[in-house]
Amino acid sequence: MEMRVETAAMDALMVRLFDAIDEANMAWVIAADQKLRSALGPALIDLVPSYTTLLVHYDCQQLNHAEALTLINQALSGLKPVDTQAGELHDIPVWYDESVGPELPLVAKRAGLSVDELIRQHCNHDYCVFALGFAPGYGFMGLVDESLATPRLKTPRRKVAAGSVGIADRQTAIYPLLSPGGWNILGRTNVPLFEHAKRGEPLFRPGDKVRFRAISRAEFAADGGDTTPMEERP
């Protein structure tokens, strides 16, 4: 790890820990998150951890650029990774079906697998939540097996149903609400990703793990899942 601190705005600094996405990064990113929150205290407005970086937004009425930079460098001096087992493991039931996952056969074909084999592979890994963004509760997760990596759709869909589970390149994610999107959709879950909305908190946090579990249409429907088919074309 070779840390670099870059100016992102007049009141924000970007701490860059790595240059490539890797699940092993999260032990360092989470450790840096903890150290920076403690060091900046009430001067911290927001701290956004991601795949390889942390965006530090500070109150420039309490700290100037040089002071913020000094605090960051001091806080992260001698940084050690944390135990990533501390993150929560989320079990996410998914109904994998072409009616709600139009790219299911496409991704399977590209990987040289049957649809059932693709489903087993997608469920056979605990995915790390790297970052939150795009929409409230939307967690970018990975890394999927290289054989399942699939480019985004050339033309994004206008509407992707809430709960849709998709793949883009080597990442996987769940759409928390109805929105446009260009990921390859494999199925749908009924787990609300912003279920703690009363407190304004998402279900996932960076460093958490997600395990997908295949369920039947009957199980999905019995749990209140929306079985309305996905639009086939963008």
C-alpha cells in the first residue's frame, strides 16, 4: 500500500490507498475509515469509503487545507488492517428466472455454463460490499468469478425493478428501487435495502459480506415478492 492524499475540492481530500480493486483492500479501507473519523472528530462532515479510496469532506471553518492534510497523515501513519470478519454477513434470497432476469441465459452462455450452473456459481461466494452509491442502499459488491464477468448493456434500460440482482464486469449488485440501469439482470430479491429507513440507514455497509441464495418462484411470491416480468428491451 502506498498512500496518496489528493485535493478533491476546497473542503475535501481524497485518500488513495490502492490503484486496483481487490477484496483484500477492504481491511485497510475500513481501518483508515475508523482512524480518520476519530482524528477529525467534529470537523468531519462526511467520509465516503470506496474500492481503493476514502473521500474526506471536512468543515473548512474548523480546519484549513494544511491542517486537514496534517491530521490525515498523522492518523494514517503506521496504519494496520482490521479484521474483516467483523462485517455483517447478509443472506439474500433471490428468485433467478428469465422473466425477472432477462440476461440470465446470456451470462450463462458467455460463461459456457447452463443456467443452473450459473446460478450455483453466483451463489457460491460471499461478496464484499466495496462501496455504496448510485441510489440509497445500492451496494457495489465483488468480485464475481472471472468466468461470469459480463460487460454492461450497450443501452441501459429505462426501468429496472427494485430488488433486481445484476452483474457488470466483475461486480454484482441489487437495485434498491425502480430506476434506470445497464447491468445484466439475473433475478430478483424481496429484501429491502433501505429497511432501516426510519433511521436513514442502508442495510449494507462497506466491509459487509453478501451471500445470495436461490429460491423458487413460490417462495419469492409467498414472501411478498413482485413477480411482474422485467421489460425485455431498454
